[in-house]
Amino acid sequence: MVEKKEKEKKLAIKFDLKIIELLSKFQELELEDVDIEVGDLEIWIQPTVAAVPSKVAAVPPKVAVPPKAKPTTILEAIFNPPVEEYPGQIVEVKIGATKGEGGTRGKSITIGGEKSPAFYLFENPMPHPPVIAFDIFDMKIPLAKAVKMHVKEVVEDPAAWAKLSVDKFGADMITLHLVSTDPLLKDTPPKEAVKTVENVLQAVDVPLMIGGCGDAKKDMDVFEKVSEVAEGERLIINSVTQNMDLERSAGFIKKYGHVALAFTPMDLNQARELNRKLYEFLPKDQIVMDTTTAALGYGLDYAFTTMERARLSALMGDPDLQHPMCSGTTNAWAAREAWMKMGPEWEPRELRGPIWETVTALTLLLAGVDLFMMMHPAAVKTVKEVVNELMGGRGAGRPEKIAEWVTLKI
């Protein structure tokens, strides 16, 4: 029995060796009708391990993490201003005339001439700063208390009112509104209106803008007489509208050497149309645009959008809009919130009104307005200071200094 098992074992070993030999030659062996009895079968799969060069450490060394530190400086980066060149330019318009220029003013004022949007000094310097004209009237009118307190002694004397505005409040110009000529008020005749204009011209030597009453027919008669008497003074005639006889109005403005204020609603198509009609009678340097000013809370966003679109269109080459712009910023006092008594959170009125006028002016300043008609001394002073800062602030006209307007301390 023992011999039999020993014999079978030898045969099995011999058989295993035979299989190994065959597999080593052919890599494959097919058996038929063979039964193989095995005990526990174990299969070992040895994982492949890449050889590690002897000179390189198998485990990378640990890198020390630097401790967190509070930053002490701002990361420096090169900033290139987005400087652009525009195909269009705003026409320069001169207002007022000195003795050497055929008038009697102590100085003349030029507005316009921009080649870039308002205060883009990193692109082009502004040739002339925006100008402010104080509003005065040829008769006593209702005024907000915040305004009246400064002019109550002169509201019935336009010449004295103009002088006060220049001597005390530093007016660059005067806008004289001949409201008494309104047929529904005093219906003052043109001859009497002319006397008022002459008195104001003698009282101050700054350029003048002459406003009417809003009645197209009466304004035409008054403006023509005023233009004739003030020949050579280069007044701004405020205003010329589409419902006027443009040939007649533009005719006497050109004949006597004045400037037309082309007034339209907030509609650029109407502004273009009026300007094109005036081109038949007037050169471009005798036209200033006014697309209507709506005050803060009463459509200021529409006024800003219209004026900004006009300025950008002009710079992009629209020839019908390349004129300086004027704003009747005094319209801010028509807003109830500027003058009426309100809750304690809105007080004091003495500050609220001037702020209302100031915000209206500063908003339109950024749209590109060149000439403002204003009324409150504090509002005028504030706007002038902002203009001076924007015109001469750090980086003015120096593209490489544009980023210096902001600083940060850590």
C-alpha cells in the first residue's frame, strides 16, 4: 500500500514537471478528460514596485510651512489707463465781449472745446472749466426762504441784485430773467425791458444771459429789441425754441453778434432738428444747447441720460450735437422737497434746499454740462470748489498719475 502511494506521488511530480515544461515552450496547454483533485488553492499576485534610484530619497522631505503674517503693503501692478481718441469735438463758444472785442465787459468767457467726456483728464485736458451764472429777475417773485434770506434786500432791484451776486457771491455770469414781460403778469413792453438790461450791464461787467417769459411771440419782440441795444456785447439769448420764427430770431442774433440758447425738451431728435434749422442762419460757434433740466427726484436721471448721450454722440462724430450744454439747475427749487416744511428727519430746510440744488448740479456736471444757471450762494460755492478740485486735482492731465486718487493704509 505504501509502495503504491509512493509510486503515485512520483508519477504526479513527473506529470507536474511535464506540464511546466510544456507551458514554458507553448505558454498554453489544453487537457481533455482530466480530473484534477487539489486541496487548498492559493494564488499570489506580486505587486510591481518601481526601482528607486539609490541617490533619490523614496520619501520627499517635509517642507516647513511659513507662519501666517499680516500684509504690510499692497501688491503692485501695472495700470494702463483706457485712453481713447474720439473723432468729434465740442465747438467753442465765446460769451461776452470786452472793449477790445466790441463790448463793455471786463472779461469774456469761453465754454466748450472738449475732446473727451467730462473730466477725463487722463485722455485730454479740459480747455475751459464749467461756468456758473447767477439767476436774477426783473420783478419780485416768490422765492424759497433759504434763497430769499440772502437777497431779500435787492429782489426788487435787478441791477443791485446783479451787483450783489458778482461782488459778494462771485458770479461768473448773470442770467437776467425778464419775467415781467409775460402778458399774464405785468406785460412789460420791450422798451422798458431794454432799460432793465442796460441798468444791469452798467452795474456789472461780467457776461450776461437774457431770459424771456416763455411766451414765444412776446419773447421774440423783447429779444430783438434787447439784441439791438446791446449790440456787440455777445449776450446769450435764452432761449430760441422750435415754435419761434427761427429765421427772424436767428437773424437778429447773428446781426447784432449774440449767442442763441437752443432749448428743447429731453429729446435728442428734437435737439438735432432745432440745431440743423439754426445752421441755416447761424454759425456753430453762436449756439449753446439746453435739453431741459429736471431736478433731483423729478426726473434727474432722464436729464442726465439725455445730456450724457448728447455729449457722447457729439464726441463720436454727430455734427448736430457738437455744442456746449447749458443747465437750468435752478429748477431744483421747483421740487417741493427743496423748500417745504417736512418731518424732523428732513430738517433743517436751510441746508436741504442748497443740497438739493448742489446734487442736481453735480450730477449734470458729470454728464458734460458747460454752463449752469443757479441761485443759492452755498450751492454755487460748493459746485465751484468741486470743479476746481476736478480740474486741478492729483493726476490732472497726467495719465501716469491716474491711480493716485486713492490710498490705503493697512
